[in-house]
Amino acid sequence: MVGYNNKRGVPKCTLKIDIQKAYDTVDWEFLNRSLQGFGFYPIMIQWIMACVSSPWFMLNFNGEDHRYFEGKRGLRQGDPLSPYLFTIVMEVFNMILGKHIEESHNIKYHNKCLKISHLCFADDLLVFSYGNGNSARVIRNAFDEFKTVSGLKVSMEKSQISFSCVKPNMRRIILGILPFDVGKFPFKYLGVPMCVTKLFDRDCKKLIEKIRMRIFNWKKIEKMCRSFLWANCEIVKGKAKIKWDDICKPKAYGGLGVKNLRKWNDALLAKHVWNVFNNKNSLWVQWVKSNYIGSRNFWDILQNKSMSWTWKRFLEIRKIVRPHIVACVGNGRNTLWHDWWHPLGILCSISSRRDWISNRFNDSSLVIDVLAYDTYCWLVYWVDKFPALKDAPMFCIEPNLRDVAGWRDKDGICKQFSCKQVWGDINNFGSKEVTALDEDGPQLQGGEIPAED
């Protein structure tokens, strides 16, 4: 939640909405009309509605069963079909809110380029708004219309609103329109804490307690794991017989295969860097590129104090994955200065930007710009300075094939990207243990990841 800890700025608020008895109060006729509106085949609608409207119910009072009666509304929780149907129902709300936003122009987009006004996952709803009365009325009117057509309404008691830079008198006006509880950061959405600053120890207490039931929090987990291994869960010093780094090696390298949690977290974060670099077609990647990257090159962004701690951590992961990401040239229209496609290395790391710019190139120059009639058009003095430039492989430019990224393992072999592959490449486990089984059985190739990992 960027900017919510600022003392000055645009007044804004975030609403965490709870839908009252969400699954139990869906109107069947509304569901039927929604399925028709979204273009489902009539026979399929009949099948779906037959499944939805078939249950009968019976009440039990003081141990005595009373007669069955038909249901009139609702979706059965636990039914594998229900989450999909509820998603269709909430899509109608998305359309209603979008209509009210377009008509009023008073709602806050969390991202103006992507026009993100709210996030919705089944019945978990997060709405972003300007901190003024008009925006609150837009949201209230959208919910009122949705209640009228669907039978679903907001639970005022369970919903929360969090403010940023909103003055006390305006808070009272907003709470008069939307009488929610005032929430505090961090709050959870889809199980993930929404924070305005770095998580502190006090924010991790519930997580620590959950882990303690199995074996124990990030800064304490490995200490507790060592204690579990050597001292029967007692937190005492001097009991460990082997270094924890050796314990965390795969079995083939003489360890127990226990993962170092910090490095495993780095491997998981590397997947997000990979998705951004590959411009994956996802809302999160689009939001990151629009909010944080813009027209800049991802590898050149420098950290500064105003950045959120999450984004700083994300940028730190770049130095871990940078030596492993290579460019596979297709049409040559997405690769050159900042990418690793040449055997000499990343060109921006061997030639200064001043050299680059002074010789008719720029930051957006591409492979296709240095190719002319199947030969490279490097400047003569550049070739004299870097003779290996002329040794680059000649690419057969494919106009319909875009440039893509590849993952280069620690032995220089291109592999399919996976968190397991990253884990193996960012760790230095040393030499593989040679055992009788190794001599008699199949041998691992250099750089292969053992199956135990």
C-alpha cells in the first residue's frame, strides 16, 4: 500500500468489503440472467440451474426432524461449481462499479494507466477511493444497485475503511455515508498483510505462533530448526555438531536437503523478476511496469529512500538473477544494449554509455540496428578495442519470432526456468559426495539438480 504512511498528499482511502452471507443469498433468477448475459449456451444454463436449484432442506428442532422444503436462493459452499458461479456474479458488480465510475469521475484509480479501481477475488473485495464524500457516494450507489439486482449486500459491521491524508471532518462525512469500522495497517487481504512499511516483529507474532505449532518465524525459524535437530527443541547454544550451511546442502552434496529459507525466498522472488523481464501478460506485471518502471530500463533503476521496502527488496534480487538471464534473438527488436546475447557479455557493462551515445546508438538501440545485409556494422575502432565483437554468432532474423529470455545455469547451459533451477544455481554447494551408489549407478551431469531437491 504505497503512500498510505505519508503525512501529506492526495486524500485517499481503501475499503475492505465483506459481502454478507455471500454464497447463501445469491438470487437464482439473477444468476440465470447473468449466465444468459455472458453468452452461455441455453442447454448449459439449464444444466447449471438444475444443479443450483435442486437441493431440498430439512430443519431439526429439539432432536425432531421436520418436513423438507425447497430452497429459493444461494449457492452451496463446498460445491466445486459454486466458486465459478460466484465469480460470474461478482463480475456483474465489477461492471456496475465501472459504470458508476465512468459516470461520476470521482473514484480513485489505484493506477491511472491500468485503471485499477478495485480488486476482487470471489467474495474478497478491496476498493480504492479518493478521500471525499462524492467518491463514497459513488461506491454506496454501486453497492445499492448491486444489492437490488443480485440480493447481495455489504456487511457494514465486518467491512473496514483505512484513510490516508484525510482530515477528521472529511472522515466523519465519509463514515456517515459508508458506516464502516476504521481499519489499521497492516490488515490482511487474501491472507497477505497489506502494509505501509516494512513488517516488524510485532506484525509477525501470529505467523510465529503458527510456525511454532510445527517447527517456528523468519528470523527465528532456522534457529528453531537447528534446535529441533540437535537439542530436542530447546533453545541452547553449543549443541550443533555440523554447520547449518552444510545441513542445508542437498543429500548428494553431503547435507540433509533442508532448504536455507532466505535463499529459497530469493529463488521464489526471482520468479517475479523473470515475469517482469519477460513482460508476462498479468495484471501484476502490468502494474509494476506502469507504477515503478515506466520508460526506464529495468536493470538500470537505482534504489532510493522514497521507494517502498518491497520494491527495494525486489530490486536487490536483480543482482542474483542478472548473470543467469540471457536473450534469445528472434526478430532482434527487443534486444541489445542491456541484454546478454553476445559472447563478450552485456554490452552496457563493457562499453560506457558515453561511447555508445557518441557513436549514433542510444539506449533503445536493437540487434537489428547493428545488422546490415547479414553482417555486423560495428565501428572500426570498436572492433579494434573489443575484437570479440566481430566473433558474435550471426543470427537469422525471423520477423515473426519475438526475442525471448532464457535461463543460463551455473555451467553456462540454457535450461527451462523454474524456482528449483534458480535454487540450484544461486547456491554454491561445492563438490558432490562420491559414494558407492554413485560409482555403480547413473552419474549426474555437471550442473544437474539432484532429485532430492
